[in-house]
Amino acid sequence: MNPSKETAAKCEVSFTVNGEKKKVLAHPMERLLDVLRNELKLTGTKEGCGEGECGSCSILLDGMLVNSCLVPVAQASGASMITIEGIPAHDLLKSLQEAFLECGGAQCGICTPGMILAAVHLLEKTPDPALADIREGLAGNLCRCTGYMQIFEAVSKAAPRRAAK
Amino acid sequence: MRADPSDYKLVSPGTLKGVLSLLSSEPSQWLPIAGGTDVMVLYSAGKLLNHNLINIWNIPELRQIEVFPDSIRIGAACTYTALREHGTVSKEFPLLATAASWTGGIANQNRGTLGGNIANASPAADSLPALLVYDAEITLISARGERRMAYRNFHAGYKKIALAPDELIQSISLPRRFSGFFSHARKVGARNAQAISKVCLAALGQCASGAIRDVRLALGSVAPVPLRLHETERVLTGQKIEASLIDAAGKCVVKEIRPIDDIRSTARYRAAVAGNLVTEFLEKLAAAGSRA
Amino acid sequence: MTAPHIVGSSVPRKEGWDKVTGAARYVDDMVLPGMLYGATVRSTIARGKIGKISFDPGITWSEFVVVSSKDIPGKNCIALILDDQPCLASEAVNHPEEPILLLAHPDRHKLRKAVESVAIDYDPLPSIHSIEESEEQSTIIWGGDNILKSYLVEKGDVDSVWKEAAHIVEGEYFTGAQEQLYIENNGVIAAYDPEHGVTVWGSLQCPYYVHKALMALCGLPENKVRVVQMETGGAFGGKEEYPSMIAGHAALLALKSGRPVKIIYDRMEDMVATTKRHPSRTRHRTAVDRDGKILGGEINFTIDGGAYATLSSVVLSRGTIHAGGPYHWPCVRIRTKAVATNTPPHGAFRGFGAPQSLFAMERHMNRIAHVVGISPVEVRRRNFLKPGQTTTTQQVIREEINLHHLLDRALELSDYAAKKKRFAEENKIGARKKGIGIAAFLHGAGFTGSGERYLNSLVGVEALADGTVRVLVSSAEFGQGTNTVLCQFAAEALALPYRNVVIAQPDTTVVPNSGPTVASRTAMIVGKLVQSAAQGIKQTLTKTGLLADGYTLEQFRAACAQYIAAHETLKSYARYEAPANVYWDDEKYRGEAYAAFAWAVYVAGVTVDLTTYAVTVDDFVALQEVGNVINPVLAEGQITGGVAQAIGFALYEKVLWQNGRMLNNQMTNYIMPGSLDLPPIRVFFQELGNVHGAHGAKGIGELPMDGPAPAIVSAVEDAIGVSFHSIPLQPEDLFEALHHESVGQAVSPSTRGRA
């Protein structure tokens, strides 16, 4: 990125997505969400609200769960990102997908990618979450279909170690 | 998404010096953006009036938390997650760590910053009452140098902060002298997470020989700025906590605050709940004191 | 052969793997070559004449496609029932956000500024914004009297009961608007070419509703309109009728430009411009005897329909038929109406009128209990419908439903008696008061009365050469399990593995019209037709000697291959046949309203925090009789999700109106419950079967919307002794009631729990 004044021109932004190096030409204030979906055709990440309330756009950016609708692409320069499409490569994450399927964690499916990313982030930090930890970990992801109960079950089921009672 | 990205500039000098140099050569032209959890919401709604943004997310000096013997200094671009995970912050400044855990969900905590919360200056901001009771000091920086001031003087009015056109918030310092205090925080919002507060309390208290030696109360969402309740503190200091005092304090709270009706709640409700939160704190302080 | 009983087991969601891997394709995931993006210029006033329209010269308008009502080739309306709603306003507007012009541009980012650069002059007219204002009739905005529809149901001789009554109990109850808040906003892509006509891909529930609307709007014949449903991210009724509007808009832009056009609403636009649940006001006047038995009464139920009729007549119908609840009314007069106001038309939302009238009925039962001096449990026992008795529309209850038993079971599962006792003790001290409340209710599945006959649904099942069986229906999947359940029925009917059955993407050029995906009809009614059509496949193969009884999967595959080699396709269709004894009188609004009712008793446990006046639901028991559970995991998910939405309806979700326009049209200010707000929702089933439903299924999707709100408000009454009769019930309302005593009414038999 040029250090001095830019015109409202596009710039080159490089980052890694799902293990692959990518380079895009975008306006610096393009939302990361839009770059992922429209430039990189990774349409698994969804827009539900555009205000950082619903979590449907959640991805992992440098290991942190973030709402990609609130990240200007320029700030993702040099970052390493994981979207729902990147998940099959990970053990833990596949077991989350299987658990979601088994427990009914996905109904209409639109919140599901963000919800699974949030669950990945939670389980990476807390491998044996109690129900309260799961509720808190998913508090930024709204689901209108399930009423959450079967999502909690799915996350619990996928957790590597069962929480101490 | 109601903004046209081609209408906006976002520059990324990459160093503090570079940022300050630009703010100095073009004061009031550049809006700093850290985690973007406030700026990007406005932007997305088509309501961001400033079209020139300067990236401060990637400035390492702004992201450090330094622990000194008598104080702790928190870089303005420290995220809520960083605050929650920092040992000294969570142990000695629980009101701040708790406020950080209230701000949005995990994804927003990973990006939202303390400096952003201060600069955005919403009267409903969760962290600001904690800063008031902890006697925070704020350091501002520009190409001209550093400037420190008591945080309590930083908010002049609704969304009016004492930041010069070429200045950036550099850090917040908190004196390490509150470990012996009883602390209590409570936020009232429309739901348990991801909610802008209707009323928010940060409170510290210390008793000696059954009387209140030092009490600090600050509320959010009840005035154009986060409010320290000096009157109510005066009524309480030096007194024994009993029913009549608690009652008097509750009434004083209602007199001291200036809540409004808005899209989230009503003035009457806020006033009543503010009083209730303070009386609840005092009851807990009394119970804690009697156990000591 | 195959595993027995695919129906009744929790086979995995048919499209589930795509959903959990992010591969599922929603409309905004699709891009067509040369595609433009569309946006809508909307009214900024509630009512008035449209004057001059100016286009700010700061925009290069030559880059834009601009469509007005003048560009409509067919009829300027959204064809539905009365056809009174224009697709684009031409001379006048009747609600804020009413669509007037459409714009399209290759760069979606250029649209917002362009929309804001269209200046429209209006000549404002007086507007009305409440049921009461509409009833005053001093300003007439629709028809001759603002009344979109009305019904009268009469049973027995109501006028004679008043003098016999030991008590006459009156009450007035209100429910507010509610936003469906599907997480995927409304969106469509439309394309046009002279050979194929108009094609629309969209997030929608009813492909054939959109098909019918586009035919009328575009002036095209049946075979020149094609509608395809994409993966749909939630609907709840909010995508029943509304998609015809957005599809019409995209189609008009596609027609004018000759290019595909995508319109995706952002959250702010979706909330402010599209349909919501009808607000309601119910007035009860009931004659009861000394023991609290209902002798008869009058029920006046009024809903706010918004500016155009759209679906209000049908919402009103369901609200009317459910107004008496699961109780025996020896006589009753139910007068209902839908009135017009200058707000975007209200529309379908899960429950569809029943949550509104059932809220009132359940609250009113508690009021009756209080007046008579008996418990909420006892008053219900004394009035429950029994088999052999008739409903308010004089439908005979033919099935062996035992509501006493259902109530007993719910009370046991929720530990009701013990909790009531414990709460009474615990509430004596402290600021947190606990309470427990119940609701008993019913929900009729399928279209009312002759509705299913009118829909005349057709279902197809196809066998492919490799033995894959494909279900052909226009019934849409939007999370509720359509794909899974219908494939279960087909697999079971053909004794094949579940994985051997697939379901075609609803595309009006491929699937027949199995009716709209609404009214909790899909498993029950469409499912039965899927069964028949599947059986038809088997019959064809066995009749031609290609298959014998007890066949294996391999034998089935071979038979299909042979048959198709000879006949090219193997398809079987089944058409709806009305059950013989289901008779409904549309004029007197009397008779067999629904082929089946599902029944439920819900119990809510709450804590009221008198420091913050907030109500938290701590525990929730949902017990329902649903005929037969087709897929336990999916069924439980439907109940849990519906209860969560109803908890939102009761406590969290308030639409703030300003001159007919939604003020809080952002997720930050319209609050739905999140993961930290909901209690464990404990779901239990009872199964009585259903002769009219596939494998004994009854509809379950909407039922859970009916009970939670009154159960919660009753629990609040139990906790603090204040009776509320209006939802949403928010902390500010509790505060005002406790400190003013003019809003709520203190009805607690004891003084315990008062602040």
C-alpha cells in the first residue's frame, strides 16, 4: 500500500484465504465480505444485516472470529483467513459439520456458515465448553429458525473433550 | 450496503509517525479507523459523512498494554478481547474487563477497541463509566507531542470530545489502587448480548468501621455523556449503610441524571432503573462489608 | 431390502450437507452474465397524490434503466386475491415506502445515490395509522368504509345467555406487529428473452403464486413465465406473498433492459418495506356460570391490514376460526374485521391470525378464572372441548383428543404444582419474582374449509433410469424440512433407502403445482399425495411385470432401466381429493374448518427482576399432540424455533411506528432473542394419528407460535400479581404498570409478589 495520499482508486491487497494466497484489486473500503463473495466467489459467507449484529458474515481472520461485513479489505492485507469453504481441511471442523447435521443445527442454513465458524473459534479456545460457554461463544450469531437448542447440542457433541459437569 | 466504496479513501501509513504526520498536515480531514465496529456500521448505512479514513488498526504502539508498579497503560487500539484476556486488567480492573465482555459478541470484541469506544463518545458506551470510576487519565498524541488529561474532562458534551483536529487518542492510564475495593457492574439492555445499553452502572466502594470510606459511581445512557455521580457520592461518603441512606442515595441518583426518551427506552424507565441499580449496589456493598 | 420405518426416524436433512459446508446456493450467490442490479424508489409519505418527478442532473441517467408504472405491459397489480395492490404506484401512494420507480445499473454501488437523486413532489392527503382511526371512518382510504374484509360466525342463541350468567367477564387484548426477520433478506434475479419469456430465481415459498402474479403483470401466457426457487434462508410467511412484488420489479427491469436483473434488499429496506404480522385488538364479553363454565359470549376480533387487502382476508379467517380456543362454546357470536391503515400491507407470518386471537382467548380465560375465583388450570378443565362436541364453527371433534390428559402431562413435565408452591415462598423476599403460567391451544392444519379443494394440488414422482426416485412438488424448503420429509414419505412408500430418493428444485417448468408452502400443509397434505404418486410408480412397474413384491434396490433399479428404455420416462401423478365428510359453508362460516387440528399445552416459567423490570423465561415446556412425528429431530427443531419466535413476539420484538413507517428498521434496534436469552426449551410429543395426513401427520410448523406469549404473560401475572393484556410486554411497560397502576390491572388473588 502506498504510504502517501491515495485517490479513490483501487489498490492491490494480498492475503491468504483457506490456505491459498490471493491478490485482489479493490477499493480499500470495499467490505471484506463483498470481496470474498464477489471477487473470490467464496459465497459461503453470507450477509444478513450489514451492521455486525447477526454474525452470518463471520470468518476467522488471523485466528480471530470477526464480522467480515465490518472489515475494510485494506485492513486484511497480509492476513490469513478461513471461511466456511476452508473447513473440510480441519478435523475439528468436519466433526462440527457432522454434528450440525446429526443434531438439526441447520434449518434454513443461512446463519450456519457463520455459526460454524463461531463454534470453531469457541472450541479452539475452549475445547471442553460448558453450556454457558457455548451460549456466550455464539452470542454474536443470530438464528431465527432453530431456537438455538439443537445448535448447542451440536457444538457440545463436536467438542473434543466433554465438559466437566 | 448503502455506500459506494469508490467514494472513500482509506490510507494506511503503517507507522504512528506516518499517521500523526498526515493528521498534522491535513487536520480534521482524516477519520481514524481501528476495528471499524462503529465506523463501518455508519458506512454501510450510507451515513458516514467523512470520506477520508486513516487506518490505525495496524499501529503496534497503540495496541500494547504496559504494566507499571503504580499504573497500567492501555493502548487505544487494544481490543475488548485483549482487555478481557489481560491478567492485570481482569484482576485489578474488573469493571473494565466486564464492560469489555458486554460489548457485542465475540466477533465484535475481537475488533472493537477502547479508543474507538472513547472517540465514538456514545453516552451508551459500556466501557466509559468504568474509566470514570477508575480515575482514568487519557493521553493524546500529535506531531506536536503528547498531552495528558484527566479522562473525566474529556467529554465536553454529547459527542464532543477534547481532541484537537490533529490528535489521536494514544492510551488510557489507570492507577493501580483499586484492588481493595468492592466492585460491581451491571448493564441493562434489550437482551443479554449484542445490545446497546439502556442504563449501565460501574461502581466501586470501600468501607471502614462500617461506614463508606470511598464510593465511586458512574452511569452510562442517562446523560449526554457518561456520568460520574458526584452528588450521590457526596451523600454517601462517610455514612453507615442503612435503609434510610440507601433510599436517600436512590433519590439523589434520579435527581442527578438527565435521561431521555429515545428509540431504545424512556426517560422514566431509565431514571427508575438507575436508582435501582445504585441501591442494589449499596445493598451488596453492605453485605460484602459485613462479611469482611 | 431397506431399513424399516424411514418415516418416524431422524434421517439427516436432505440438503443438509450443502448447508453446513456453505455450498447451498441462495439467490445472492448466483450471478448471470451481463447482470444488472436493481433498486426501488419509494414513497416518503404515508398517503397522497404523486406530483412532479425530477431526476437530479448530477447522475448520469443514461447509464441507468428507469421503470415506472407506464412500462408495465400487463396489469399494474400484484395478483393475489383482490388485486388491489399496485406493482408501482402511478397517481397516488397509500403507505410509506410504497414502490414508485425502479432503477437498474451494472454497478450495484451506484444505485443508492441514484435512488436518493430522484425527487418526488407529493400532494399529501390525511392518513390513518391505527385500528381506532380506521374505525372512526372520518378518513376513508379503502373501499367505502376502510373495511378490507369481515366475518360473522354465530352458533346458538347468544342473546339469551346474559341473563343466566353468574358473571359477565369482559376484556380487551392487543398484539403488536412483528417482523419475520428471516436472516436472508428478500431477493430475486429476473431475466427475459423472447423465446423463454420471463424467468425468475428467488428466495420464496410459493413459486406458483409468483408465476400467477408475473403472468398478469407482464401480460404473458403460462408457458412464458418460469419461476425457480433458490435455497431460501428463512421465510416464516414473510416470503409467501411478498416475493411476487420484488419478482415483478426485477421482471419489469429485465423486460425493459433486455438484461438479467438482480434485486437484493438490504436489512433496512426489507424491514421497512415488506410485510409484518397483523397487529390485533380482541374484545371478549363472556357469560359464565358460577363454576366458571362458559355459557356463551361475543368475541370481536380486529386486525390492521395496512394499505391494501393482500392476504388480510385469509389471516382474518384463521384468526376468526381460532378465536374460541380449545374450549366448548355452547353459543357464541364472533365478529371480525380487517381494517385498512396507511402502512405497508401486513401479511403472512407463522400462525397467520391464530397467535393473535389465541393470545386474547388464553388471557381471557385467566381473567374468567380470577373473577370466578378458581385457578387458571381449573377454568380450562371445566371448558375443554371433548370428542363429540363442536367447535365455534360447529365442527365436530371426531378424534379421541383428551385435553385433560394433555394438561395433566404438561403440568407434570413442568413440575407445575411444586414450582407454584416454591415460588410463593421464594417470592416473599428479594427483587426477583418467579412465576409459572400455562396456555392451551389448537391449530388447524391445511387451508381452511374448501381451500384445499380450490388449490387442487398436483404432485409428481419420477423414477430415473438408474433407479433414483425424484419427488416433483412446488413445495419449498426454507428450513422447515420439506425436502427431507417428502423424501421420507416417497422412500417409505417404495420401500427404498432414503438416500435413493431426491427432490427436484421447485421450477415451474419441471414441477406441478402442489400448492403454496404455507398453512402447515406440506407434510400432511402434500405428503399424502407424494405417497400416492410414489405408489403409482410401483404399480406401473409391477403391472408391467418388471417388478415383483418384495423387490430389492437392485431389482428396482433394473426395472426402472428397462421401463425407461421402452417408454422414455416413468412418472406418476397424484391429485388432491377432498375427504368425504369435510363440509364447509363459506357464507355462514360454519362447518368443518380444517381436516385436522393439532393440540398443545405449553408451560412457561419466568423470573421478573424488579430492579430492571425485565422478564426472563427460565424454563419452557412445549407438549403437543401432532398426529405422528415424521422426523423427531426436525419436529423438535420446528417446535423449538417456533417457541423462540413466540418468546420474541411476547417480550422482545416491538415495531416502533411513526406515521405508518417502521422507525427501528435495523437489527440493532429491533431485538430478536439471541443465544443468551432463551431458556432450555423442552419439547414433548403426543401422537393420536390423523386419518387425513400422510402417515398420520398433522401440521406442526405454526402451532408453536400460538401458545408461548399467553403462557409467559400468565407467568408474569403469577410472579407479580399484575395482569397484562398487551404484547410485546417490555420492561418499560412493567415499570409503568407497577408505578402507575393504570396500565395493568392487579388481579392477583393474594398480595404476594407485589413490588
